[in-house]
Amino acid sequence: MKRTWDQRASSFARRYLPPAASKLGKRAAVHVRYRQQLRAARGGFAERGGTYPHPIVFIAGLPKSGTTWLKNMVAGYPGFHEVMLPEVASYELATGGSHDYELPADVFSRLGNALAVMKMHVHGSPHNAALLEKHEIPYIVLYRDLRDVAISYFFYVRQTPWHPDFRRFESLDLAQGLLRFADYPLREYVGWIESWRCNADPRLGLTLRYEDLLRDTAAWLGRVADHFGLDASADTIDRIVAANDFSAMSGGRGRGEENQDSFFRKGVSGEWRRRFPADVLAHYQSIIGDYMADLGYDT
């Protein structure tokens, strides 16, 4: 699969720019990206606007939980393009994440005559849930075992100079990084999952775990397609899954083959069993052990 504009920019920044310069470049680039994306989404609508019942679909994903993978698969339907609001990207650069972000009231009004896939890490606050309901936007809520999220977050932040947490993690080893993640943002991510569990509309919202999507991608993508009113035929689903498998996204590596410099680092679940030192695992267990069990995860 061809790398996205964002992934190419991230690779360039890691290799050639100091953190401060890469952050300034990222901040300027988000507006250019938004205009390009919106133009493409409106072009898709001009060609295929009458094909789909929902021209705007929404993915709310916990960070490092497969949201880019799912977004790429949904954007594999002809005419659809990702659209990322510049305000969200700017908020992430300023604060380190958008898991507590409140959507602008006019967010969906801006996307008239566009076929848009919106993928964000925003929480399920009453405001955000009500805004989706008001505009009748179908959405997916995607999350992952928080112990695996912690590992992915650590490796991602250390390779992303514009991330506000880069300096906090760049010199740490994995065990130290996991303990730092436990201080922040682990509890906030628990709150993120709970916000959607409390406020998601059962008619518009479909909740999905990364592990389930990984285990049976075709079946779950079929459910997502049905939820969004997209073609869920076996031929279409198989084509999209094949075009977005881990090898295609990572440039030829097999799932489980690690590249710490890649956005698509490894693509597995349950890595915490092998990577967590015993004392770190005990610390996580004291914080989220009961909660992981409540979500159906092995503890």
C-alpha cells in the first residue's frame, strides 16, 4: 500500500528535523492537508454522491487501537476520502492527544457535498454523542487492550518528534516507558472507553474491539459495512481486506514482524504477555486489572 502523506511527512521529520522544527512543520501542514482532503471528498461526492445512504461516516478510536487500519478499509469504498479537521490536529500537537476533545458544533455542516470518513480519537462526551445523533452520523467506537495500547504508545511517541510527549519518553527503556504511561494517560484512556459505553447511541454507534477485528477481519468489516450502509458482499469485503492487510500497510512485512520505526510497527494482540516485566504488570493489574476483566480481557 502506498504510504499516506502523513506517514511520509513523519518519516522525513524523524530523519532530518529536530523536534521543535518538526512540530512547527506539522502545525503548518495540517491546514494544507485539510484542504486537499476536503477537495478529494467533494470530488468523490460529485462522482458517487447518490450511491451511499450516509455520505459522512465516523470512527471514534482509542489511540493506537487500529483506527488507521479501519479507516483505510472504509476509505477503500470508491469515492470516500478521509477528512481530518485542522483544529483536532492542532489540539493534539498542543496537548498530546485528542481523547478529551469536544467537536466543533459546525463540524458536520462543513462537509456538505463530501464523501468523508472521519477518524478521530475524541471521547464520547454528552456533547460529542449528541452532535453525532443530531446529524444522524453512524459511527464505530474502537478500542483495544490497554496494556497493548501502552506498548504501542511508547514506541510511537519515541519515533514522533512533534508529539508533545516525545521528550518524556525518548530516553526511556520499555519498562520505564510503561510506568510513565501508567501515570498518564492510562486512567484517561479508561475514562475514554467509559464515556462511549455510557453515552453511545445504540442505533448509530457500533462498538468494536481491535482484537476481534484482528481475529476475523472479514466478518467484522462486513458488520461495519452494514452499519454504514456500504456494500457488504463477500467479494467486496475480501478485496478491501486483502488491500489493507498488514503486509500491504507495512511495506511487505508479515504480521508480527517488528519495525520500531514504522507507524505500523507489529500488528499483533496480546504482546503485553511477553513484553511486560512482572513488577510493571503487577502495577497495571492494581490500576486496571478488574476493568480489563470487565471488558472481557485476560488478566
